[in-house]
Amino acid sequence: MTTEWTINEIAKLTNLSKDTIRYYEKEKLITPKRSDNNYRIYSKEELFKLKYIAVMKYARFSLKEINTFMLLFDQELSEDCNQQGKTLLEKKISDLERAVRHYQAILQLLKSPIRMTFSS
């Protein structure tokens, strides 16, 4: 099984565009190696990070929040690192639960019969 991929291959594996992957590199969320001919080479670590980034983007994490998480991934395990990750996740869970309640209220409103009265 391959453990290194080109940008074309990693784009297919992650369902991300090459431009998106390059943007994540520019934002220092990932750091692929370079081959002798200067092509990007992506390892299992970048594959994992890209998949995780895609999930976090879908869950409405900002790039700043994702960057914080990527920095935490690269740190040694510690109580402080664990607490930072936990705090970030608790905030995001709270934000998502608030959004779910908001969308549930919208759905309820849209499903209820609309009574319109017109006056002349």
C-alpha cells in the first residue's frame, strides 16, 4: 500500500481540490515534503490532517480554530494540550447545538400552516 501521494492522488483520496490543498499548505495547516524535482509529496500524516480538516470545515470550524487544532496535533501530549483541545471542542459543540436549535425552530415554522389575512 502506498504511503506517499502526489497532489493529484491526495486530492482524489480526500475529495478536496488541488487549490484547496495548496491553500491549506499556504495557511500552514499541512506541510508536505518536496521531491527532488520540487513536487509536493503527501504522507499518511498529511492525509489524516486533510481528512480531519475537511470534517472540521464541515462542522463550521474557522481556519483559526483548525490551525489551533493542527498545532495541538503537533505538540507532545500534555495536560495543557489536552485541556486546550477540550476547551475548543466544548465551545464548538455548544455553537453547533445552538445552530441545530435555530434550524429546528426554522423547520418548525416552515412546517406549520401559514395563515394569511389580507385586508382591503
